[in-house]
Amino acid sequence: MSTFLEVKNRILSKRDRSSRGRIDQHAVTICSLINDREEFYTTSSCSGRFHLYRGVGNKSSNADTKKTLGKGPGGFDRFRISHGFIASSEAALRYFNLETLKEDPEGGGDKIVEVDQYENLLEGGVAEEEEEEEEENESLPLAPPTAPLAPPTLNSHPTVPELQVSEDEASLIFLRFESFILHVCCSSLNAADALMSAARSAGYKTVGVQSSGATSKVDGKVIVQVLGDEFLEMPLFDTKGKEVMLAKLVNDRQRRNWAKIGRFEAEVKRMEYSEADKTKGGKGKHYDVVGDVAIVKDVDVNSPHAETIGMDIMQSNSKIKVVAVQNDSLSGVEKMSNLTIVAGNFSRLQKDGGLVTTHQEFGIKCLVDLNRTFFTARMGPERIRLCNCVSRGENVLSLFSGVGLEGLMIAGRREISGLTFVELNPVAVNCLKRGLELLGRNKAVVVKGAKERVKILEGDAMEVLKSLEDNSFDRIIAPRPKESSTDGDLSSEFSGSNFLEAMLPKLKERGECHWYDFAADHEVESGCPRTKKGIEDVVRQLGWRAEFLHAGKAGSGSIAKRQFRVCIDFRVIKA
């Protein structure tokens, strides 16, 4: 029987084969908060959506949907699926124009991207279509309409006749809004109870346990469902002159839906349930684990207790082969560290000062030189959050990429069209190249041709950006290094304006940027206003508009007392 953590890692490593190829934007944060904790992992989610449809049934109940689309009665068609909102009266006129469904199936909603299309482009052929899983409870065929109805008995029900749908009825268009839904696997009933309490405190009424470990192959598996209550379903006979009113119906529901998700996020942050801390070693010392190396802070390497602490850590975790003490903080472009081995294999420290290990997160491996590159396992939750933000078909630029684990995860788990790494540190570039080789050999990689879509550019980010075409990337990841006193709330200046001015032109219209900054605790609590203002000023100078999507701590822990690394996600509106 697999352990809970083994199954969690396997599930979160799977390829997203949904129509969007990613977790919905407004569900990324709540899923990340839940997946950050050892006792939970998410299995499916939807942040709330609306769409037009015609026909009988729904996607899940039509096994032959692909074969019957647009083929008359019995077929089920969906149009203009959107996980966002209708932004203007012009957008409403486009979305609710029923006469343009065929020539404009998106209608301003989500971009339509087919699964496997980028594999096909790479291989020059047609990818084999995966067989859909059969429904566990397959429905029995219904009796024909002419069949006589049997009289009911004590233990039976009359057969329900199948009604024939006319062509006019089958062509009627409906508008449907579906609320937030989330399924979470919990390690125990106590963990499930804590999560359900958080959901109910946020205002969700439909919360409950769907299955338990009694019939599961997973140790301690309990599935919790959280379902919102903002729904709408109505036929659209004539939309002319009513487009703005219909858009308001949808937007009001989406606004309430997202507000409730925000309250749920706050409740999960306050949730007190947690498993025992497994990252404590001898004498209660906390440590970080990178590969097979445990890193301890605030220990005097010359103290006689240093080796004892190291040996205790190795005895508590058999996977750790080296224990090292970090003697200083990391800053600057080169990001040099100073680790001293206090227990384990002392020969691992190379003559040039390198301390190399292979680190793995969710099935993706990277090579890390702990003494000559910057890497922290505490950014693990942020890396999976970034990966969940990436949609199918995107072209991604990763600046200041270091050893590149976040990019390798995106390449290995998302069906992107391309990924470009930019890194100055030659040691990190070498680690990245070797990590890319690991990606090519990794059987856990779920996307074909992942390695071939990746390009590595060595050099200063400002110089490399000059060589890249404008309007060529859908997403830019910019975890820039800390610049000492000019970062955080100790300075009135906004650091990084020059980087933003150079890289934002490389984004396509409505492209997204993940910008990393450093902020004090009071700034984080208020949504990082100083950083947002700095971003807005730069975007405005370029003649565009910034739409903020997320602001919060990046990873766990702090970089100094009451100081945190934060990430601001924003979209650039150029039109």
C-alpha cells in the first residue's frame, strides 16, 4: 500500500489534460495553500465558469461528445467557455451574439487550445488519442418510447421513457454559470474535519466527505468536496438589446464566487491543524533539505555540539548523507554561499568549494551546487504554484533562472510551445544544462519532447533581453536577486524599474509576469502596495495598463526578521 505522501507526489506530478492545461487563475492560490501542507493535496478544481451550450446532457454524461458535436439532436455543444468575466459592453455584445457562434466560438472567452497539439507540431505527426476512462457507474440503456410501462411493485420503479428532442429544441441555446468546486484528498478524518470547518467558515454550505480510506488503496485517503452556491441556467431566446443585462447576471455571480474563494484562502491560512514537524533534528534544530543535504542555520561550526547536531539529523532521516551549516545570508547576482560540512561525507566538498547534490520535487530533478548557486527548498510551494499558472501552448521566458527547477517543472508538466532560460552565473548554467539532460532521461516527465522545447541563454539579463523579439512571450518569470539596502521597506525607492522597462516589451498583449520583490510583514498584509505602485508607474510610462492577479509571500519562511520574498503576478494590457 502506498503512503499518503507517495501518492500526493505522484498525483501532483501528473500532466494536466484539462481543456485549459492549467489550474484556473483564481484557484491557483487556494490550491497552493492546500498543497503546501503535508496532510492535503488537491485532485480537481474549477474557480467558476460560464458558457453557452445547446443539446441534451452535459460533457460528463456524453461519452461520444466529440462525435456528435454539431450533428443535430442528441449532440451536446459548448461555446464560449470563460473562467473570467465580461469586461465591457462591447465584450457583452460579442459574447451574447448568437449569430456568430460558428465563426467566433471563443466569443471573448477562454482561448481554445487542443490537447497534444504542440506534441504534434514537434513530432510532425498526429499524437495518439488517449482513451477516456469509463464512468464507474455506467447507465443502462433506456427503454424505447413505445415500450409498455410495467406496473410498479414494492421494490421496483417504472421504466422512464426516453423523450425525443426535436431539431428546434436541440438548437436552443442556454446560458450556464457554474460555481467554484474543489476536491481535496486528506490524510485523515481529523485533517478533513479541519478543512471542512475552514470552508464552512468562509461561507460554503455544500461541504462534505465523498469517500474514505475504507475502500481505498491509499493509506488514509479521505476526499472532501467544497462546492459554491452561485449557479445560473437559463434559455436564450433573443439576446439583442439584453447583452449588458446578461453580462451583469454573470459578472455579479462571478464577483461573489471569487470573494468567497478569497475568504476560503484566509481561513486556510488560519487553519490550525498540522502534522508533527518532521524537519527538526537534534536538540530541536530546524533544517532545510536539498537533495541528500541538510542545511542548518544559527549553529557555531566550531562548537563541539555542531557534529552532534549533524549526527542526530542523519539518524532521524536516513536519506540525508551530508549535514552542513550555513554561515551567511545570500545576496547579489553571483549568489555565493558558505556551507561548512559538520557531519556525513566530508569528501563531497569539492576542491573548488562546490557542494553538489541532485534535488527532486514532484518527480522533476535538478542539479544544485549549494555553495556556488542560490537554491532553497522553501520555494518548493511557489514553484508548483508557478507551474499551475502556465497554460497549454504558452511561450515562457525565465529570467535569473539559477539552476532552473521551476522552468524544468513547467517544461516537464505543461504542454508549452517553448521555454527560454536566461542566467549569468556560469556554475548555475552548467547545473541547468545537466538538469536539462536529466529531464530528457526522466521517465516521470509526462510531456513528450519537453527537453527539445527548452533553450538556455547565458549572460546578463539586461543584455540578453536586447536580443529577444518584442511581443514574443506569453509569460515572464523574474525572480531577481536581492539588491541589499535598495530592497524592502527600508528604501523609499522601487528597485528593479530598469529590469521591468527592458522585459515588459517582450510580453505579448495580455501577457503575464511573475515579479519578485522583497517586502516587510506589514506590506504583505496590505497586498504589497509599494511594489504594485512601482510596477504601475513603469507600465504607465510604457503606455500600457497593469492588471494585478496575485500578491503574496513566495515560499515558506522569511529572508530576515519580518522581511519576506513576495511575488506579484500581473497582466499587461497593451491595447
